[in-house]
Amino acid sequence: MSISVRRQHPIQPAYSLTADVQNFLQCGLQYRYARDSHLPWSDSPQLWFGRFVCDCLQAAEQQVRHGLQPQPPWDIARITQLCGAVAARLQAEQIVCRSRTRQQVGQQCVTAAINELGPLLFPLIDEAQIPVSGSRWFPTVAGKTAVQDPQSSHFVLTGTVPALLRVAAADGTATACSLLQVLQAHGIVPAEPQTVLVDFKSAHRPDLHRRTRQAATAGVDADQWRALVLAWLLSQQTALPAAVVVVYLHELSPSAAALRRLRQAQYRRTADVLLPSADSRDAALLQAFSAGQEPPQLSRDFRLQRAFRVIPVAPATLLTALQTTDHAAQRIHACRNHEARSGRILKAWERNNHSPAACNACRARTWCPDFPGR
Ligand code: SF4
């Protein structure tokens, strides 16, 4: 008697939105060394800054939600203690900052985020750090599956939703809260409660007009792409959110360089940049600001307005974002197969980074043929 053997289940490739797709889109080769060879990502203080600011804010929110700390504003001792704990955790992951100035800027940014954003945002957060996942097909080319291996015709995409809000205009607080005012301006706060996804960025709000000229090769607004893919991932488990709010945390404590850029944009009246109204005190402060001076303290309302960027979840933009993700996943898969066949890493992986700053901080720069300083 012959006994049938149970068929092996095909192992689907699984990609994390942040750790795989987003990093691969920055540079394939850097991603390969960091992800597969566990080479630390980079020496870049930006990497430390990004993780530090977002992790501190999320840790503060978690402590408030679990009743371990009161609602902000917090005193400086409490914030310093939190910053120390988060910095130690990052150090254990080999993400360190060797610049004292950068550390101070990071702590200023965390203080502004907790004490100015926290009182508005924390009470509205319904859930935080939600793991989400969904299954996608690899894109097809000329009517057939581009990936030759039939067992790997689709892949699993995973991610983490930083925070979910339940918002409604009916509670009467809408007019008092800057975030809800911004949502109302985009028609997002109706009488019925709506779900809004929140994503945090430690950076300044990008000038998309400049970005599209300078980073023509990327061709995508990375923050919008990520926000929409997170919205889709969430929709695989619950309803699609009405919108995504990307919070640019550095706008709460802007650097002198960012204020100079804002002043230039004010002169040019750049279409994309959110500027203060011409007769406001913020506009006058920006106009009077010049190089070498202490940066002016812009009003809290204006800084919050610039920090919130609302991205509506529309079917057309959602489709484009998902197509970008599918193609990136396919390219990762193709590079990995190429490396397995050829045994050559440099030949197999795309080097699609076009930022000299990222190349300068990359750990693979000493042997990468595309490093601009070679
Ligand atoms: S040096 Fe630049 S192109 Fe080369 S691997 Fe690093 S980030 Fe990529």
C-alpha cells in the first residue's frame, strides 16, 4: 500500500513595508547588506534622529494610555528620563548618535512633540502600534506572471499602523483642536465618526515642488506612498480609513535651515509650501529673520498646521501606491534570485540611490562601485 505524501506548502515571500520595500526603494544594495548580512544601516545621525523622536513620542503615548503617566504637558525631568530610556534602547540596536548638538536638537523636538502635540493627539488615539498584513500578487507582464516560480506568484506584505483616531465633529471639540480643524478643511470630519490613520515622520514637511524637480528619478512622493499602503494594509483587517494624517514632528521645533527655506518659499510664493498668511505675525517674523540670527519662535498654531499633512484615501492614488509596492517587491525577489543564481552580490542588486548624503553615510560605500566619492 502506498501512502500519499502531504504536499509541501509553498513558502511565500514576506516583505515588511518599512524594513524591506521602503529601504529597498532607497537603495537595493544597501538594503541587501543591512537586511541579509546584518551590516548596520548607516552612520547617519539622521537615522538615529528619526528613530529617537518617533520612538519617544510613541513611548510617551503608550505610558499615558496605560495610566503610567499623566496627560502632557510634562516637566523636563520626566521627558529627559524618557529620552534616556529610548536612547539606551537604540544603542542596544547599534543606532547611536555621536553628535551632542544632534542629541540636543532631538530632545528639543521630543519636548515639543510631547508637550504641544501630545495634549491634542493622545486623547483622540483609539489604538496604536497595530500590526497589519495583506497578500498581494506580483505584477504581471504581457499577460503572464512576471515571477517564473509558480509557488511564489504572490507575496505577503506586513506593516505597523502607528496610530488610529476615531474623529467626529459632533462632540463639539472639532473647532478647538488644530488637527480636527485641518481634517475639517479637507472635508474629513462628518457627523458620523470616521477612522483616521496617523503616521509619524521625524522630518520637516517636504517641499514637494523642490522634491519633484530634484528627485525626478524617484518619481513618487514617498510619504504619500507609504501612507496609502498603510491604509490599504489596515483595510485588509478593518474598514479603509477616511484619510491619513502624516505628522512632521520636526515642524514643531524647526531648525534655522528649515526656516530659511520657508522664508525663500515665502518670497517665491511656492505653490506647494504651506505659508503663513501675508499679514500675520509669523510672516513678519520670517521676513525679519536672516542668517546668523537666533531662529524666531513661530506661533504654535502655525507650527501645528505645518506639521499636519492630510492625505485623502482616493481609489486612483491608492492603486498607484499599490502598483509601486508590487513592482518594488518583484524587484527585490528578482535581485535575490539573481544573487542565488550568480553568487555575485554587486552584480545582482540594484543600486538605486540618488542621494549623496545617504551614500556618504552608507556602510557599504568603501566597496560600492556607485559611491560618488570614489
Ligand atoms: S554607497 Fe550609495 S549606491 Fe552604494 S550601496 Fe550605499 S547607498 Fe547604495
